[in-house]
Amino acid sequence: MATIVQYTDAHPAHNGYPARIISPTRSSPCCFSSMEPVGGPQQEGRWMYQYKRCRTCGYAVRVVGREIPDTALLADFVSAERPRLLACPAPYIT
């Protein structure tokens, strides 16, 4: 997965989304509470991700949210012959 974030300490932090985001190489203590989304969720292949950037220092990351299920693989799994589990009755409580 390619990224638009360029990590460098030679240039000041800059939000040039969607073309390029220049970020410091290390996060700061302010990043824990100051991260905000940049742009909307995006999809690359079967992955959903979104960029987040610190309002205070400009540190940026790409956060991978989830993998999109492979519908063909899921359909093969559901249609495959496999033993069925029997439901166990609830225990009798007196």
C-alpha cells in the first residue's frame, strides 16, 4: 500500500491532502488527544483506511480500519459440505 504521508524533519508539517501530507518523523504527547481525520475513508484493494493528523504538531498516520470480506470465498465456505453442530439444550436449573 502506497501512502501520501512523507515523514521528514527537514520540512515543516504541512497538510496538502489529497496529494501529499508532510509529517514529523515521530509522534508527540499531544497526538494522543489531538488526532483528527483528514478526508474520508478510502478503499485500496480489500482494505478500508483513513488518514489522521494531529491538530497540534502535524504528525500524520494512515489508519487501516478493516478488511472488506472476499464475497467469493465467503460463498464457497457457506455452500461447502461440513458437519453441522447440534444445538445443546439449556441446562435445567432448579
